[in-house]
Amino acid sequence: MEITAEMVKGLRQQSGAGIMECKNALKETSGNIEEAVTFLRKKGLARADKKANRETGEGAVSTYIHPGNKMGVMTQLLCETDFVAKTPDFQQLGKDICMHIAAAKPKFVSREEVTEDILIKEKEIFAAQARDSGKPEKIIDKIVTGKMDKFYEENCLLEQKFIKDTDSTIQDFIKQKIALLGENILVGNFCRFEIGN
């Protein structure tokens, strides 16, 4: 199938990828635009994974104040260069993450931040609940593991479903921006303030 300039232009507008990347994606998917977008996203996410160990010495502090001024969020978003930190895409990412934190109330950035004493306490609670409901001892560990996964998903920012796109986690959303901006991006820290709760 012939790949036209119009097809490449359409894919570029949808994906933000370069001309040659779009052309190759369309060749790989026999001109199917939707499949080409998926192809580019997969390649972008693979590239994002490769950038994960790069140093993040720049960034910005983003804020969100909920209407009524009773709740606000500050988030430290890190990247590799000051240039990327100033881009509209990076700034918007910071705002989106702040809004998500305001709504979803995570307690930690990632599961690595959950302290050992919290882990022990949660596991004990889940094991006791399983025993109290009459579950056999041999499957309690499996139940606790499943409940801990749910605990991480509910309490760790990077594992939460993004409020604007519940098919993606916050980590997926950040990886999409890494693929777009070409730099490693990390959430350094965040704090959420609320009056009356």
C-alpha cells in the first residue's frame, strides 16, 4: 500500500511523532492509522523505559488549589533539563498530577516509600480479616498478597488509575510524556493540604 504525505501528516497530528517515525509506523501497519498510533505508543513507551535511569536534576514545582480554597496540592516534578521543565507539556503534566492527587488522595509516591512498619501492620490486618472470614490457612498468604497489591494501587500515586483516563496509571501517563519530551521524568515528592477534613 502506498503511504501518502496526507496519511503521514494525519498520523503526526495524532501522535506528535517525527515524519520518518510516522512513515515507518504506517508501513509496518499497512496504512492503518489506529494501529500506527498504537505502534508508535509502544515504541515510545519502550524508549521511555530506557530513559528511566537518567539523572533528573531539573524540574518544577506545580500547584493546584481547589475552588473554595479549602484544599491544595504541591508537587515536585523532576526532569533532566531546564528546557523541558519550561515546556507547556511538562507544565501541564505537573498540573494534571496535582489535580489527580487532590482527587485521589495518595499517601506515597511509590511502593518503595511505604515503610516496613506500615507493611507489617497492613499484612497483619489482611491476614486477620482472612482468618476471621474462615479462609483456610494455606491460602491466607495468597489473599494477603492480593490485598497488598490493592493497597499499593489505592495508596501509591504511580500505581493509581489516572482520574482523566482510568485505562492508564499515573506511571503510564508519565511514560507517555517521557516518550513525547525525550527525557526522564519523576515525581520527586508531593504534599496535599486540606481544611476541615
